[in-house]
Amino acid sequence: MDKFLEHLAPKAFTNLHFVAVLLWIVIGGTFLAVFVDMDINEPRASLNRSFMQDSKFLKTYLNSYLIKSYKKFIKRMRDTITEETQELLELQSPFSDNPGEKITAVKHLTMDQIYTNLVLIQDRDEYKFPKNREEQLKVYPWSRDETSCPKKLKDLLNKDSNKVLIIGRPGIGKTFYCTKLIRDWASGAEKHFDAAFFVKFRRFDSADELSLRELLMKSEYFPTHHLDDEVCCQLLENPKDVLILFDGFDEFRHDQHMESTYPRGIDEKKPLQILYQALVKGILLKGASVLTTTRPTALSSIKYLSQSFDKTLEVLGFSWEQIKKYVENFAGKDKQTRQTLWRHISSNLNLLSLCYVPVNSFIICSSLYPILQSNSSAGVSLPSRLTTIYKIAVKVFYFKRTREVPKKYLTSELFESDDLPDEVPEEFEKLGKVAFDGIKEGKLILGENEVRGIEDSALFHRLPDQRLNHGSLNREKQFCFIHLTMQEFFAAWHLTNKMNETELPTFVFENIQDGKWQLVFQFLAGLMDDKENQQFEIFTHLFPVKTEESESERYNEDWPENQEKTKVTCWPTENGRELAVTLLKCINETSKMNTAVQRKLEQSNFNCVDFNHCHLTAVDCSSLVNVMENVRGISHFDLSGNNTGPLAAQFGTNMQA
């Protein structure tokens, strides 16, 4: 072009009029060519409307670019997940020393080192125990069913069941299970899906509206700050190759009666609940696999989607063998400590039953490990009640993670005593108020204003900052407790220390059957054990006293045929079982209420304890046994139809009259 202009310069450029005419000719010719091309191709496009939709055309001219961009994104996603899930913050040892210090020889745990398979069952199946108690001792149902438990994505999700709901109690390992699944996908061990996203409900506010694109961008371990159109195109074109894990439905403030139209595209904004419904129902990303986890207490809020789930599973936690495996993995190469730790846990029925819940296994091992490492640990008596364990755990996490705490406090006496340094209770008061308000309002994510003054506490997780408004550069810091059970412990601490003798009984009475307060009340009962002049009757007065007579054959299988069947007086009745279980778990946390409860139960004159088909766990049964084993007059104890695991037989044996 330059040479062309140089050639014209001596002649044409001397006449400005000529230059202008020449430019108009060139421009006009260009537009004429464009219009002619449009005129030629427009009828062809009109006659064949699939011209721009033809898959061959897209594959030929677009797919190579789209696929390249998509594969690049997926690789980056896999790399990010693999890196960030190897050393999770939740698995860091609370006993780590400051840089340059080597006081405690404990290493951080990694996902690959500590992960232990969980037991999952289909639709809360019942365990069927033999009638003979001696035969019950030989039954290990969790171990038996372990081989049939879905451990891989291909076992869990397939073309016949791509919408799955997983139910599990607090700390049972739901989040960890999802993290393991997406880590396996990222590492290439699971090739069932091309793309996978991990969404935690706790990260979102129910009042926020967002698009599907924004939802995916806010998923855990998302590798970039944007989701390109090229990637979105591939997700929309191939939804059957997409997996979305939704964790913690119970941790989201939702309204099952919310009315709204579903989004029509990937960028249309709707409340998260509407987006979630659209994905589960297959309105968005039709054919995509969606896995959801929730606590049982939130099932009533998700039942409107029950017809959309192809499969429902329940996580039962660890089997006997898995507890041992977890303890061995935790202790690592220290053979002596590993054997001592397992001997202490396995020899204590209460402690062992607590370990069926994975987060309890972590807390128990984390809390007891320094005691076993100390020089004075020989013959140490390990605590078994959940409140006692958590009091130790709180101190372990707090003192080892708080820089201001002098090293002189880090002694074995600290972990064996309930005494705390004078400066600690002030911070605990603030933690207790924040924890209580959060549970009361259904908030697990806390803003910086709510934790002001304690934002550096070792008992908080710092979450990614939240933008205050769309497009705004202003951000708010966000926090949560290191685990929900820690928040529940501090909420109980607040109740114990801040409610008066009138407020506390009223609050317990009004909320005892509300699922979100049940563990709080367990901790409350245990913490009240440390206080003088506490009103223990706030629990004992709530026990149901109604009984009923029964001639059921299951109580008379060994009765001679020529003799009249005996009648048994059963407690509790069907309507009172759930409340009775909750209260027994509370009473088990204290030594001061047992006698009063046993005396009250004896006054009801029943001889059969009936908790059949109550979805009891090993932990529940342990509490039941501890409180009721000294109640006189019991001749029958019915635990049939419960998922109590291999310890059920031991519970039954302990309860023989």
C-alpha cells in the first residue's frame, strides 16, 4: 500500500479534488461488494434456516477453537482442585509450632493420608439382627455392607440416577466426602464427567440474585475470575458431561414456597433457590448430574423436590475397622502412640461410639494426642463425654493457634483441667454471643461487624471477601467457625453463663424439639455440670412419662405356648420417643442428673424400653445405655430397626435385667 501511494504522489496527489473522488470510488466499491455478497447469500440462508445452526458447520469452523478453550479451562480447574484439596485448613494439626520452633513433633494431615471411606446406605435401610443375643454379638452390619457402598462417582451417579440426595448428621463427613469426590475427578481417577463444580450453600445469602454463570464462578476452587462464553457454550451443549455438587442445603436460609419463574439462559439472574430447583429438575443444564448433601433436620424443606431425586442415601459414618484405620492414619509412623491411642479409644465404649462420627474422630485424636505425647501420660484417664472432649478441643485449638497465649500454658495440665487463664473468658463471652445469635438467626457466615474485636480468633475460618454490591469495589470480610459443632458449643457456653434462672428453662422448653438446638442443649447439660446451684430440672421435668401396654410377639418369642402371654409396659410411647432420645443424650453429658432421672423413670413403673425404628446411631445408644443401665425393673430392651452398627449387640447385653 505504501508503494502504491508513493507511485501516485507525483501526479494524483497534486489535485485534491482528484484524491477525494478516488477515495469515494474505493469506499463505494467496497460497500457494493459487501451488498452483492449479502444479496447472493441471503436467499440461500432464507431457504435453508439451519445454515447457522448446522452442527457440521459449527464443528468445522468453530469447534476446534471452542474445544481448545474448554480443555484449557478444564485443565486449569483440575490443577487448582488437586493443589487446593491436598492440604485442607480443616486438616491442619492444632499442635503446630511457630516457624523455627520444634516443641511438638506433629505433622499436618493431608487428604490422601487421612481420608477413610464412609459407610452409606440406600434410603436408611434397617439392620436385621438375629433374635438370639449371643448371635447378635457376631453381627457386624456396617462391615458387611461396606463393599456395596458407593465410593466412586460412577457408582454414585449414572445415566439412570443423576440426581442424588445424601443425608447425614452433623460432622458425619458429607463435605469431606464431596471434597474427596471432586479431588478424584481432578486427579483423573474419575473420568465419568468432563467438568465438575463444588458449590457450598453456606457461601450464599438467600436474598442475593445471581445467574448460573455467576453461580459456577462462585464454586469452590474456581480457577479464574470469569467464565468465558466458549466454556459456557460447551457446558450448555454437553450438560450430560457436567457434575455439580451442592453441599449443605441445611446451611442455607431458604423458603420452599418461593414463587418465581425459572431462568431462561445462563445469564438471567434469579435467587439461588430458584437456580438450584431449575438444576435439580433439569430445566437448566438438562441431563447434568447434581448431588446434594443435607442434614436430616432440613428434609422437610427439601421434600418438594423429592420426586426429582433419583436416589437418596444416608451417611452412617465409620465402621469399627474404619475407626481403627482413621486412628492409625492420624498417628502416622509413630507406632507406640498409634497403639496407645487406639487402645484408649477402643477400650471405652462411649469414646469409641463417638468416633463413628468422623469429625469426632478428628477432634478426639487431636485433643488426646498431646496428652499421650506428654511424659505424664502413662495411665492417663481419657474423657468420654462429648462436652468434656470439646472443652479439651477448644483449648487445644485456641491455645495452639493464638499467638498471644504464653507458651507456659501449653502443658499437659492445661488439657486435663477445665481451668482457663484469666484473659480468656472475655473473648469466650464474645464468641458465645456471636455463636448463639448465629444459630438463632440461621447464620453460619458472619460479617466483619459481627466478629469485630475477635476476628483473629483461632476458632474462626476466614472466608473469601464478599462484594457489597454488584460491580462495586467495596468488599466485606467474612468468617465462620472452624466447624458448626464448635459454634454450637459456644452457643451453649453463652446459655450457661448469660441466661438467668427464669430465661434458661423457658428457652429450653420452647426449643427442645427444634433440631438446630439439640446439640447445643447436649453441650449445655455438660457445661451445667461445672456450675453450682444450676437448675437441672429444666431437663428432668421434660421427660415424657406416658407408658403403654403391649403383647407384641417380639417380647414373647421364648414364652411357652401353653402359658398366657405376658404383657409388658413400654416406655416411651411412639409420640414421645424423639423427645426422650434428645433428653437422654443431654443427661448423658452430666453426672449430676443421672440419679434424678433414674428415680423419675422408675416411678413410671415400666419394664420395657422401646426405641424400635427410631433411626438410632451408636452414639445415641451409648447415651441411652449410660443413663438407663441402673434403672430397676427393666426386663426388655427393644432397639430393633435401628442403624446402630456392630455395637448394638453390646448395648443389648449391657441392658439385660
